[in-house]
Amino acid sequence: MTLKPLKGIHHVSAITGDAVKNYEFYTETLGMRLVKKTVNQDDTSMYHLFYADERGNPGTDFTFFEIPQAGRTYQGTNCISNTSLRVKNDQTLTYWKDRFEKSGVNHKEITTENGRAILRFEDFEGQRMTLVSDEQTRGVAAGQPWAKSPVPGENGITGLGPVTLTVSRPERTAKVLTEILTFKEVASFVNEEGNDVLVFETGEGGTGAEVHVETLKDAQRERPGRGSVHHVAFRVESEEELKKWVQYFDESGIQSSGFVERYYFKSLYFRESNGILFELATDGPGFAVDEPIDKLGESLALPPYLEDQRETIEAKLTPLKTK
């Protein structure tokens, strides 16, 4: 069976304890667009919020499950430790540094990592993130900043950049990425903490198609909570191609979820050898399947198979006014 290379990062899903503050931070401070306000299909008592570019293109989605009772995150190893967001060029990072200072956002200084200018920062719950400049990049195209964003278009966030996996046994994760998921090891560097990092890319490469694997051996496993990442998803071209992946996993004896219907995309889930949850997700049909582009995220959207539960679902959710 011939499998096409994965196209890049599809989305990253994280945990928040407060949907209202989360919405304020990601739309008002970061200027991203809420493209879908829905619920976790595995637990409909919690919101699932999707922030992305103007049209909610795959590769631009940073999503959050709201778990109000979630405790703090105890950082450690064997986790997704950092999510990066793409911006157009190096100069844009100066704009963001100034914006973070005025908004009281915890951040570091602009620096360079793996040949690109970056700016590390945290959201209101300690979610670890990085703005990465596309000035020196190539490969997977960026998205389009939200036209109604409070951030000027030339400085807007254009999608997801490299995702950092911090692991105790990097050789295990590397084997999964290269031997199962079609990634190629293309570089390495030492980060600001002095830890070794391996760089893997897939598809056309570039910031939208990289995974960074950081080695951290002498630490406890992360205890996730608010401000932690739940999983990372990688792009699959179509439902037909995803079904080939499902067959490949079955025939290879790799434990997985099998084919999962998410309505906005189709998925397959599995854990790599250090316990990090990976997802393969199709590019389509996308978020405009049940809402017009100009109304994305304005009301609670439910897939057809949950629509008959709308009244019960809405009764369990804290009202979240969006626009």
C-alpha cells in the first residue's frame, strides 16, 4: 500500500479552565478568529473552541477544550510542551513584543532558533507558545489573517508553526515519526535551556510542517491541567487517504482509534511510544459545512448526530457570547 506523506500540522488541541477568558485572550490579544464554537464530541458537557485564520484553513487551528475543574499543569517530560504560531516576518515580532508588554502578557526576548526569529510567550493560564517568523521559511503556505482582527493584517497570525514534543526517549518518538508517519529528520539544535532538539518535517516542509523533539530525561512526566496541550493532529489529504492509514495501522498491528467521524474532518488517533497523543485528520470538509464563512463561530454549532441533544447540551454549558 502506498501512503502519501502527511501534509503538515493540522491542529493543536489544548486545555483551558475558563472559556470566557480564553475567548478574550485568543481573539482580542492574539487577534485570531473563533471559527467554530462547538462541544467536545466525546464529552458534550464541555466547549470545544477553534481559533484559526480568516477561513479556518487546516494548519491554522489552535483549539481548546474547556474543563473548569482542571487543576494547574505540572510541567515535565513526555508531553507537547510548546505550540508555535506563524507571523509574516522578523519585524512583526517587534510589534508583538510591544503589544505583549502593553497587555501584560508574560514573554521573553526576541531571539533566533533553528535559523528563524522567534518570540516566546504564555497565555493567561501558562500555555507555552512561540511566535515564529516566516521570513526565512519555505514549504507549506501560511493562512490569511482575520480581516476583522484587532491586530493589523501585516502583523496578524497566519497559522501553526512547529510543535515541540519534550520526551525522555527521543529515539522512540523519532522512530514513530520517520518509520510510521513519513517525517524526515532534517536538522538539530540546542535550545535556550541547553537541551538537544531534533527537527523533523513532512510534506513540503517549512514552519507549517515541522515537529521538534526535545530531549528531557531527568524529569517526571508532565501532569496536565489548564494550560497544557492535549494532542497534535497532522494533515491527511482526504477521507480516502485516511482510510488507507486506518488499514495500514490495522495491518501493522498498531493500536489506534480506527476511523472517527468528527463532521468537520475525519480522524484517527494513536499514542506514540512516549505516550503523546497523535491524530491524523483530513483537510475537509471544513468549518463552513454548517455555517457561512462570514458567520463562523457566532453560535453554538453541533454536528447532525448531536443536534437532537441541543437543549440538553446547551443547559450544561456556561453562556459564551461570541461575535
